[in-house]
Amino acid sequence: MRKFLAILVCKLSRFAGKLLGKGSSMPGKLALKVCPNILGKISLPKYIIAVTGSNGKTSTVEMIAHVMEDAGLNIAYNKEGSNQIEGVTTFILNNCTMGGKFKKDYILIESDERYAKYTFKHFSPTHYVIVNLYRDQLTRNGHPLWVYDAIKESIPESTKLILNADDPLISTFGEGRKNVVWYGMDNLSTDTNESTGVYDDGKYCPVCGGKLSYDYRHFNHIGSFSCEKCGFKKHNTNYTVTAADLEEGVVEIDGSTEIGLAFTGIYNVYNILAAYAACCTVGIDKNQISTSLNNFVLKNGRIVRFKLGDRTGVLLASKHENSISYEQSLTYAATRKTPGDVVVIVDRISRKYYTGDTSWLWDINFDILNSDSVNKIYLMGLYCSDLELRFSYTNIPKEKIKVFSDIHAGIEELRNGGKEEIYVVTCFSDKEKFLSETTMLQ
Ligand SMILES: [Zn+2]
């Protein structure tokens, strides 16, 4: 009876919420009040694929969903992105019959890395993709090692893990387990030997605390690592990017499958590889997967092309409070063949909660922008002075930097001030403030 009531409450409040334009976590919250273990009472399908980690969950889920739909599989996924237990409950109950049976054959869930342990207390994913662990939203999430403990608690014994072998911390989840699928990248021409970041989270072995050494790093602490003390090292991979031409936008997986990239950032390659590994693992044909992923354009608004006056540009939605996300966008802007202007906007740090903490700016290596490919750098928004102070500690010539607390005024100057491409690096909380004054091209 409680089950029936919880489903009813969820469906009704979801319907009402939609009419009122409300978010998707409230119906699940109400359902959990009526029946706290409702998720354990639902009859779920044979395949439950979950994705968690710091960066790229939404993109990876979108790609897996796209491939599975293309393959004609009957799937449902939480595309609204409410990934904590309330949102996941709303999503699951809304896809159920009143009797509590999930209507599709496959569930695909993006799960918040800290809350996964609450969601997966009630049911176990059959496949669990863990993409990476980075410093992310420290004021809300805590340190990666703290998030690590939260994810570890969320992993059921019976679940098949699909793990990024290039991330040392993520790799420890596979220690001592048999049911693990590993993915990673071989040595690429863009790799480095040393960490290029301001800090190095790959210095010490997460197993024994010994010194980690790297044959190569793709970026930050992601690469081919090994511990001199205990022998913990990058695991052999089942699915591997064997070559990548990021200029041309082509990656090669397992020496044969080629996939064209709609966006040529290395993090996009990881998302593609994670999706590829997950889809192969559930039995989809690799040619089918590569056809579906070929030049797949993400719909989640992470990369938006726009026109501003006579100029064109790309907005690279990056995550405030996440240095790796920022550095990947900065690297993209700084390595283009033709020079452009770069805009960094920090106006509201999070759209989900209030914080005025800007210490994360010191974790970002802004010296990446000290490149001939970068003309002017526009620092905009409420926290432009924090940005300006941070940039004063870089080697970037001062005359390249322009500061605007008023975003509108900055945009007007850009509109009239040049012809080059514009690269905007900012967060979801601030991106509309820029895009609303432009014409979007896609
Ligand atoms: Zn070790």
C-alpha cells in the first residue's frame, strides 16, 4: 500500500510540478517520506547502468543513451540531471507502472558521487562506470579523498565496475575485484612527463602512500602511473584509445575503430571512451557504437558556438571550483592555430548554493593562457578583482588583461574590439549572462 501511495504521490506531484515549472527532486523527496525504502520495492530491469565521478558524468550518460537508443534498446535515463537520491527516485517512479514495475529494459543513471551510497543502498547497479575523481566544489563536496570514501561505500559486491585505469584513485576501486572492465589511453603526442598543474594529486600512491612515478601523463594526475614501493600501477586496459589526433579530431580505439570528434578536447575523448567501454560491456556491437558516436554533438550545452557582432566564438562551459575542468578549457583556447581573445567570467560561483570562496582560483594554472594564440584576456563579473589578483601572479603580460565588473560593458567592448575568435570560459551559473547578448549558432 505504501508503495502504491509513494508512486502515486510522486507521479501526481511531478505532474503538478511540471505545470508550475518546478524542479525534479521534490516529487522523489515526497515519495521517500511516504515510503523511505521505495527504491528497494520496485521491480527493476536486468540492466541498470550507473555513471558517477567528478567530471563528465552527464556527457558520458548522454553518449551511452544515444548509442543505446540508436541500437534500438528500450532505455530510460535521468536526462534532467537530478542525480541525488530524490531526483533518482523521481526518475525511477515516473517510469514505473502503478504496480511498481519499471517500464523499460534498461535503466541508465547519472549519480552524484557523494549521494550514490544512499541511492545504491536500495538497489544495485549491474554496471557502474566511475570516470574520475578531481578536486571539485570543495566548499560543498570536500576533498577528493573524502568523496572517494563516499563512492567506495556505494559499490555493491555484485556490480561490474567499469573504471578509468588512468586515474590512480579510481583504480583502487578495482583492487582485489574480478568483475572489472578497464579503459584508458595509450601514450599520446600531447602527453607530458611532469604534472603541468599548480598542484599535483598524482604524487603519492593511494594504496601505500609511496611515491608515484609516471611513464606519461595525459593531464594532471591522469596517465600511466606506478608505485615504486608497493607495485600498484595502471591496470592493463580492455578498451584503449590507441591514438588521438586532437587537431584533426579523430580518435582510434583498440587499434581499429575510428571515431570523429565533434569537439576536440581530451576530456571529450575520455567521455567517448567511457561510453564506448560501457556499451561494449553490455553487448552492443563496436561498429554500431562507433557509428553512433561519430561526431556526436552533446546536447547539454557544454560547448556553444555563438556570434557577437561580426565575431564568432565558442563558450566552453567549465565548472567553477574545479581546476581540471578549467584547465582543459584554457588549454583548448590556448592551443588553437589562429589567435583569439579569451574571456573568463566568475560572477556567481554556484547556481545551487551560495559561496563567496574563491580559493579554487589558486588551484588553476592560468599560465596556460601565456600563449601566442591568446590576444587579450577579459576578466569579468563580480569576482573580477579576485581573478585580476590571481592573474597578477602569472607570467602573462599585464597589458593583455582587461577587467570588467560589469559583464555587459565587457561584452560591448568585445563586440567592437576585434575580429578574432572569442573563447569564453565560465560555469553554468554564469554562461547565460554572456550568451543572452549573442546569437547562438547551434
Ligand atoms: Zn604504493
